[in-house]
Amino acid sequence: MPGRIATLTLTILVALSAPAETLRLNLSEAVQLALRGGTQAELARSAEEQAAVARREAFGSLLPQVDARLLRYSQSINLATFGFQIPGQPPVVGPFNVTDAQLAAAMQVFNLAALRHVQALRQAETATRYDVEAAENDVAAAVARLYLLAQRAATQVSSREADVALFERLLKSARDEFAAGTGTRLDVAQANVQVARARQALLVAQNDEQNAKLALLNAIGANQASDVTLTGVTAPPAPPGDAVARARAQRPELKEIAAREAAARLGVEAARARRLPSLGFEYQGDLSGNKTNDLRYSRRIAGVVAVPLLHADIEAGVARAKIEQHDVEIQRTQRERDVEQDVRRATLNVQNANARAAVAEESVRVAEEALTVARDRRAAGYGSPVEVDRAQDAYRQAREDLIAARADAAAAAFDLAHATGDIRTLVVEAKP
């Protein structure tokens, strides 16, 4: 037992000391992993397979149906049941052995209701295929957002590491000036405060980066103990032309609802076609006898015309199919409005985010100039440490705002690509 405990302890220590795997990912690779191992896309593909099975099952009902049976039984017959009486013979004949081989076949030659039902299910299968595309687009957009968040957090970490290095140099300069008698103890204290605040901001940025990476790893289905190195991302270009028109032509959600509308229309036709006659073919062959050497063949071949005369469920089925068609038409109208709203909102967000990024770039330039002026005044003996401190804070905040504005602009561009359906190119690139 002590040996087993020691072995287990050694195994745990080795596992804990093993270096974590490092994933180097670009955006296409991240989307590819999410499409391959993500739940949303996998469930959509499962729904498509179920629709294909339902369509094949309905189509199978139009094909010939063949059954074969082989029976060997012992039987006795009461002739009086059929009105026969044989003088001198008991009314029950048998028991006697019977060998019976049966073959039965049936085929629907014409059944418009079944045909329309198969066509409706084919349209439903097409709709689920567009559902898969919509799910893949959603996955690509979600992964792009998480990727941008992780990249933004990494940029913030780099920026705050630079702040720490800067304020540590300023602290050393303040200490040297104090030791030389040209500085004050207050300057050193203020420099210490700046270093402490920069280190605290760095810890917050590092925590944000780890959380963003965990969210990305979870979305792509990777090992969350791994480390992630992002190899860059660019915002998707905005194709020329009307964004609303592109969305109406490309969004799989609109194609899906159009297919469901066609399926609902065929469902109404299928329900109405149940009122029409259907034509079928039946065959039944029988090879039977008392013994195997006296088997005899008999058969029945029939053409069947079935005419529904009184079926209350037909009218109920027609009414139900019409209601379903009406509901789908309402959903199509609403979905078209939703898509247009998505595009217009995303377009406004892109314009606003680009404007904020431009303002943030100008703010960084102005803050950098103000910081340079404050340092020059301090070096010339006209400025105060407080003035430099405030200028440094303003410059740091301006850089933070610029990082956030650029990330928001890239995220807005991906949202617009998702709203117009242009993000499908990212999905196609990610697929092997």
C-alpha cells in the first residue's frame, strides 16, 4: 500500500509539472476547431440527418413492398362451420400438416398525396441544410468575437507591461535625483504610487487575458489547460454594394424560411390530394400442400383503385396544413424585417466604431504631446511632478481607449459580415 501511494503521488507531481500545450491559432484555425468540435454546429448537422432519414422513409412508401413467409403447421377444420356435412364422417377433419410458402407484393402506381408529402419533406431537408449554414455562421461570428477579445486582452497586457517598465524607470530617476539633492521625497513617493498602480493594472489585464483565452478554448472545444498564442486577425473587408440586398441574397436564415414555406405549401397540396383516388397494384402468391411433394401454386393479381368517400380527418388535415402555411408566411415576413434591422444596426455600429477609433487615435496623439510638454517643463524647472503625473495618466488612458476602440471596430466589422452573410467566406476558409 505505501508503494502504491508513493507511485500515485509521483504520477500526480509529474502531471502537475508537465508543461501545458501551447496552441498557435489564427482565426481560420480557431473557427475550424469550433466547427469540428462545437455543440451548436453538431446539433444542426444531426437535425439535417434526421430530416434526410424522414425523407427517405417517406419515399420508401412509394416503392414496391414485398413480403415472404414460410409456414409449417398442423391444422384441423370444423366443416360444419362452413355448412358442410359429409355422411359417415365426423364434422371435424384433421388434424393434418400443411406446408405453405407465401409471397406478397404491393406497389402504389399513383398516389398524389404521398408524392406531395415526399416533396414537402425534401424541402424540409433543404431547410435543415440552411439551418446548418446558419449555425456555422453563428459559430464563426462567436469565435471571431472571442478571438478579438483575447487579442485585445493580450494587447492590453503588453501596454501595461510597458507602463510598468516606464514607471520603474521614472522611480529610479526620482530616487537618483533625491540622492543627488535635486529631488524631493514627495517625488519618490509619487513615483512609487505610479509603479504600484501600474502593477495592479497589469495584474487585472493578465487576469482578463486568461479569462478571454479560457472562453476561446471552451468555444473551440480545446483543452482548457492549454496556452494560446494568437497569430493575428484582420477585420473582414466590406464588399461594395447595398448591404441589405447582400443580406437578402446570402443570409441562410432567409433561405431556410423560404424552403420551409415551400414545404408548407406542398403540405397543403398533400393534404388536399388525399381527397383524390389512388391507384395501386397487389400480388399474392401461395405455394401450399399437405406434403412437400404435393405443393401447388396459386396466386392473386389485382389492380386497386381506392376512392376516399368519407374521411373526416382529411378536412382536418387540410385545415391544419393551411394554418402551418400561414404561420410560416408570417415568420418569413418577420425574419426579413429582422435581417434588415440586423444589417442597418450593424452598419451604424461600424460607422460609430470607426469614428471612435479615429477620435481615440487623435486623443493619443494629443495626450502624447501633452506628456512631452509636461516633461519638458518639469526638466526646465517650471512644471510640477503633479502635472507630469496627470499627463502620464491621461496618456495611459488614451492608449487604453485606443486599444478598446480598435477592438470594437474590428468586432463591429465581423458583426456586419455576419448580418450580411459575408462571414460565410470565413467558414469556407476554415473548412478543410
